[in-house]
Amino acid sequence: MLVSWKWLSRYVDITLAANALTDKMSLSGLNFEGSETVEDDLVIDLEVTSNRGDCLGHIGVAREIAVLTDQSLKAPNVEFQASGPDASESLSVQNEYPEACPQYTARVIRGVKVGTSPEWLQQSLRRVGIGVVNNVVDVTNYVMMECAQPLHAFDLAKVASGSIIVRPAKKDEAITAIDHREYLLPADACVIADADAAIAVAGVMGGASTEVSEATTDLVIEAADFVPLSVRRTARALKLHSPSSFRFERRVDPAGIDWASRRACQLITEIAGGHVAPGVLVTGGPAPDRAPIILRRSQMERLLGITIDANAIAKILRGLGCTEDGTEHWIPPTWRHDLTREVDLIEEVARVHGYDQIPENAPIPVTPSSTRPFDGLTQRVRHLLTASGFTEAMTPSVVTAKLDETVSPWTDREALQTRTPMLEGAKRLRRTLLPSLLQSRAFNWSSASITADLFEIAHVYLPPDDDADGLPSESYHLGIIGGDDFRATKGVVESLCQRIGIHETLGVTRFDCDGFAPGTAVQLQLPDGSTCGIMGLLSTSLCKQFKTPGPIVVAELSLDALQSVANLVPQQRPVSPYPSIKRDLNLVMPETVSWKQLAEIVTHAADSKLAELRYQETYRNAKQDGDGQKRVLFTVELQSKTETLSGADADHVIHDIVSRAGNQLDAKLLS
Amino acid sequence: MSLQQFLDRLEQVQSDATVAFEAASTVDALEEARVAFLGAKSGQFKDAQKLMGTVEKTEKPTAGKRLNEVKNAITSAFETANERLSGGGDEAPDPTFDPTLPGIAPALGHIHPITQTIQHLAEIMGRMGFEVAEGPEVEDPWHNFVALNIPDDHPARDPLDNFYLATAGAGEDVGEGDRLLRSQTSTVQIRVMQERKPPIRIISLGRVYRPDSPDATHFPMFHQMEGLLVDRHVTMANLKTVLRVFANNYLGDEVEIRFRTSFFPFTEPSVEVDFLWNDQWIEFGGAGMVDPNVFRAVGYDPSKVSGFAFGLGVERLCMRRHGITDIRDLYSGDLRFLRQF
């Protein structure tokens, strides 16, 4: 909020230089955002937190300055002479919507001469960014900027039947506001109406039909309290935010409404002439008395860690407008809705006393803390992946429909959606990390011809099973994109598993999944058979869609699933002291035989003597072997834990492997 | 000479030669040994070879075969020794060897700067006894607002300021929803306090979401770190001390710290925390003493326990530390950016 130095000086003697003052205000709650010298005045921009509606007027800010600099506040005296017929003879007020408007007051001024405001008034408003309209409207704005109570002036002659009704908007009711645009009012909006139609959107903006003009002679001065939620919803719905709605949303002083109304009457009659009619039309209010709050010094010490002198406490609270109600009992001022509890008063005392008084040498007791196993796991995963040439990316959790629909290997249920898009129309909470990584890879290719091998560790959000509106199942996934070689990426996944203590080979099961090249999508299984991940080659059409060269291998692992079987504390396994014997084998077998089948045969035949089974290569020679045959080269390393194996022992095992492979897989040894 | 005597002699020469070659410690000594054993005129092997003539004719093939084997063995022993000794620099340097050529870099990946920052923060806080806690990113309004003392009419709940989720099926979504992407990691504090009794000393880290138009300093998704300490006697002086120690650690310098009055529904008193670093006050984040209403929401008695909480934006610290000027780079997946870290 913009405040003027000169304007503030009307209510408090400012004893500090500008810099010292704004520093002090920043530390005590009115954050200094900047300042500008306008003509011979200094205009200061202060950030007012949402609990301090009282500081949305100069008097509130002046009160803060007074308490911070040990000065007293000089609030203006309001005096005017009422004359003529009673206000109620020209106007009636009826409140049909007290939930939205707990208090409504109206005064009548007759015989004003609408015109331009005097220079001091225009200047005051201009400097704090309020447009100048005419002497009546300018006064209502001036009073709002003075005491934070928004006011509105109606042209009494235009108020049909002299009747003001506070009521909910009717269905499909519209109003032309003073900006001369038509607004369709939301169903629960609070409006001020006359006998015929809505004449103002309560707390938000006045209507054009009753606007004060040069021809106006008689006025209705509205001063009211509209509840924040109602004003906020209406302002949001109409996309119509005004200085008035801003203040009502932060609550006005319910006991200050009448003061503001009278202050406006005083200034209008001083500036625009006319006479205030005796009497005020009031519905609702007055605000209930504020309950006293107990403030114990022991509690203050307990929270702040310092002791503050009782006299200093009392001085601060009095300066802020609190009144004493017996020992340690304080009644907060009506404009401070945020002060209802002991802890609220503790904060008031602390902030004015100064947080610089709180020491920085109060250490907390020593206590052990340990790293979560999950953090140990992700650290190893990151190390392994970066050592393997993959770079960590972070991509938004919410994706576009286009991305979401590319692949969804984990669920067929539709993605959860946000109501408002996050970025570029993205509304869907991602069900897999792979589309985002594909997009990043494509971006790197299109912008710099870089083939980006990336990974990301982030939550995926799987829509809940049964309860459609429940919270989703969120778990940490590791997404990997990179390489054109399925085996190379699989090797990274396998090394990763070993690095986190999973030594068993992951099971591999083919499954159908859109977005993958036919037959290449597989689920990866833990020893207990549960799926811990998926991998495969993205389909050619998907690569084309993203204008990135293929083939592209992707993998996604559930880190939560891996953690359930990970062992981050490696256990030593004995190393055999006896020499091993390596034998290369070259078997020709039908194309349909998988490596897994062959490996099982070798494992069974060699049993405890198998030190390592290493795949070498596959090649095909249709001329010699016939169609549908392949040659698989591999190395078997044999070793005993208890003795030196002889060549004959090895020959025996190899013979067994060859004979089993021949019987079970129709494989033949090539010499 | 009998065959056996001949073979024994060969055996002796091979063994002596091998020992001599292995023992030679200079090129000169090796040359001496070479002349002694492999010398063309009077080397021991030559001498032995001459004895061939005295072997019975029928046994000559056996003797000849062995002679060859021994010659090969002695020659090979010499070459081994020669290789061993000649590596020492007597040879002329290889003119093609250019040690100034650049090394061949291994293909290494990079850890995201946000991850590095998070690890750094968690490590510093870990030394002060704070353990990491996490919670879901999709939350219900109770954890995101109610328990954090953010009442129904609070502007923080406005649908335009939060990513509420659409309800399943048809139907228009009006007002506030019953699920949203969390707007702060304080939700984790609530979940931890519901499950555990004090003392509690945690930091919660993770993604949070607020509708913000992306620009150099704003992004609708960012990371927060929040700390929470609850015990029987926790004061604002403890808070200030912990944050000062943290700042000294993180910035690697003695830094001044100050509290500015602020407002958060879940703390009272509430402050903004600034650090004086390189003669400039830097906004660090928000902090305060846990509001009694928050304690009540999780079933703690605010007259028996007190606590402090603080929260900060990870991106800002990360960007300042690494000189990053546009937050959007962090989430671009652009390798030209990522591989700098």
C-alpha cells in the first residue's frame, strides 16, 4: 500500500529520517517495498500482510509509527452540524442478507454542490495512486485511505423510492457498474438494491445508475461491514478487484464504521457544501465487545526465550490500542481482528520490542539423526546412473493430454487432473515419468542436436482404485531414457540392482503396451514375482511424433518396490581360492529358444560349480544351419569352492550342458 | 657321451643361463651374461651343442629336439630380461607421443542442481539432528489448510491460488475441491505430528505447487524445505540460533541474521528471516513459533509443548549458489544447462 509522508504527518510527529523509519517498519511488520519522491512529498510502498487490514489506511500506519517511535497518535476530530429533515424521511434501509453484511449504515446529505476537489485533496489522492473524480467521490476515497473503511456515495435522487435493500443477487441479475460495463452477478453475491434493481455490488463497486454526477444534490453515504468471504468470492467471480474489496477482504473495524461515515459527512459539507440530515439509518451491529486476553510474562519467556519488563509490555500494548482490564488482562482494539489469544499479544510485544533483542546463542540439545534408507538408496542410484553417463532431469509433475496419452505402462485408469492448467495447458498428473523424459530428449535434439541420456526420480500419481475421489497412490519412480541398445540400458538397470544389494536376476515378462515397439515392452520382476519396473523400445511412430531419432530405450522402476528388497549393507561372500576353468561353447539352436532357457540349463548342469555364465554373441548362418536357427556363443566359467577342478571335471560338466541343451532345446554343439 | 649326460648338460646350461639373465641388473651385465651363454663362438650353449656329435646316432633325434627346446627357453629368458632392462629410458622417445593431447573423458552424467542443493541442506540440518520426512504431494484440505490454522474464509484457499483436482466424472467444479496439489510442505509436519509424540526434529523436502505464470523467478512447481522442532521447552531464541548456525554452514561464513515480523497462519509469532551476506540482506524464508491451533489439530497440548518451524524455497538458494538467473532452466531438461553442474 502507498502511503504519503505528509499525509502520515497529519496524525503523528515523525521523528526519524525516512530510511531509519522504513527499516523500523520493515522489521516490525510493514515491509518496505520502495519509495518515490512526488513533488515535495515522499510516497512509500508498504507491504501489508493479510492479517493487518487496519494498516490499509494512513491512521493505522501512523499508529504503528507512533508506537515504534514513542510518539502519540493524533486522530482527527469529527464535527459537523446536522440540520433539515431527519434522514429517515428521505431514505429507508432494509438488510435481508445479514450473513454477508453484518452492519449497514447510511447517512443523508442534502444540497451539495458537486465539483472539482480542492488541490490538497486531489494531491493527497494522486500521490497514493487514487484517481480523482469529483469532490464527493474524492472525499469517500480520502476517508478510505485515511481509516481503511471503504465508503460509497449514492445520488439519493436516483435511488428508487428512497429505499435501500441489502440482499442476495437474484438469478441472472446484472448490473452496470460505475466503470460502465455490465456484470452478471453470481448467485450468492451481496448487492445493494433500491426498489427496482441492484445499485451496487456490495463492497466491490457501485452502480452507474446511482453514480454521483454534476447534477447530484442529495447524497446517501454508505458505510458498512461486508464479510470477507462474500466480497472475495464476488470480486473473484466478476474479476473486479477494487481498493474497496481489498479492504473488506481483510476486514474493517466494525466499531470504526460510524466514525468513517461521520468523517465523510464532515469533509463533504466542508468541501461541497450542503447539510447533513440528522440521524443515521443502521441495520445490524454494533460489533460485540472484545473478550479480554490474559497475557502472562511467564508465557512470553517460554516462547521468546527472553524476559521483557512489565512496564515496557504495558506501554507497547497501550500504544497499539489495547486497554487494561485488570492485572494481566488486556482488551484488544476493535480494529485488530488478529488479536484474540495470548500468543497474539506475545507477538505484538515481541515485534515492537524488537526481534533483535532475541539472542542467537541458545543451542538445541544434541540428538542423533540418521539418514533414511530411502535417501541412501537414491544416492546410490544417482551415483550409478551418472557414472553410466545419464544426467538427472527434473520435469513438471503435471503434463499435457498429448504427453499423457503417449504411454501409460502402470495403469489404464485415467490420469487425475487439476482444474486449472499448470503450464501450457498441462492438467494431468503424470502416471509415468517416461513421456516427460521423451519430451526433454526431443527438446535437446531439436534445439542442439544433442542425444540426451536422462533420468528423473519423482513421484507418479496413480489414480485410486475404488474410491474415485480418494487420494492417489504416489510413489517414487526412476525413469530412464537413453541409448538405442536395449541390452546396454538393461545392463544399467542390472548394475543398479546389484549396487543396491539385489543380486538375483530380475524376471522379464513381455506385455502389451501402447507406445512401445511391438514385442519389446517388458515388465521387470523381483524374485517374489512382483513387478518393480518396465522397459522397452519406444515405437517408431512415437519417435517420429516427437521428431527425435530412434530407436530409444526407456525404463522405469518403482524405487519403493526396489527398496523393499534392497540391501544397502553388503555382506561379504567367500571367494574360492581354487583356479577356475573357462570353456567357450557355440551352440546352434532354434530361434525360439531364449537366453533365459539356455541359462537355466547351464545353471542346472553346472550347479555349484558355475562361477560365471557369460553371453558372448549370437549370429546366424542360414546357409549352413537352415532358416530359423541361430548360433549362440557363450563362456562358462567353472570353479569349485573346495578343490582344484581337473580338465576331466570340466569336460564332464560341459558334456552335461550340451546333452541337456540337445534334449531340451534341440541345440547342437558346433565344433 | 650318453644321451642322459647330454640332456643333463643341457639342463644345467638352461638353468644357469636363466638364473644369470634374471640376476643381471644392468644392460651391461646382461650383455656379459648373453656372451657367456649365447655367444656364437664360445658361449656355453654353443659348447653344449658341440657335444651333440658324441651322442649315439639313434639317439640324436631325441637330443636334437631337446636342444631346440633349450635354445628357445634360453633365448626367451634373455628377451624377457632385456625387455625388463631396456624399458629404462636408453631408447629414444617415441616422437608420436603428445602428452598435451586432451584426455578422453568418461561419459559421466550430472546430478541436478536442485538435488545437490537438497542434499546439501539435508546434510547441514542432519548434523543438527533433523531427520528427513516426506509426505504425499496430492493432499486433502484438512492437511493443507485446516490443520495448519488456515480457516475456510482465508484467501490462501482460493481456487485461483491452488491447484485443486477436478472431481471424477462429469459435473462442474465450483469453489474449493477436496483434493489439491499441496501448496506447502507443512502438510508433512502435520502428518508426522499425528503419528509421533514429541520430541520431534524433522525437515520435510519436496515439490509444492502454486499457480504462478512462469517467468525468470516464478514457476508453478518448486521445492520447499521446512524444518520443525517440537519439544517441552523450545523458544524463539532456539529458532534464531539454529537458523544462524545453518546460515553459517550454508554460506560458509559468519553471517548476521535478522527476523522481520510477518504473518503465517501456522506460526505465531511469525517472522521473515534475512541473512546479511556480502553486505546485502538476503531473504531466506519464513519462520515462527508453531501456532497453538496447529498443536491442537494434531492432538498436542500447547501448554505442555512448544516448537518452531521454518520454511524456505530451495530454488532460490540453489540459483544464488550456482549463479542461475532463470528458474525455468531448472525444469527444461536442457542438457546444455544440466551438464554444467
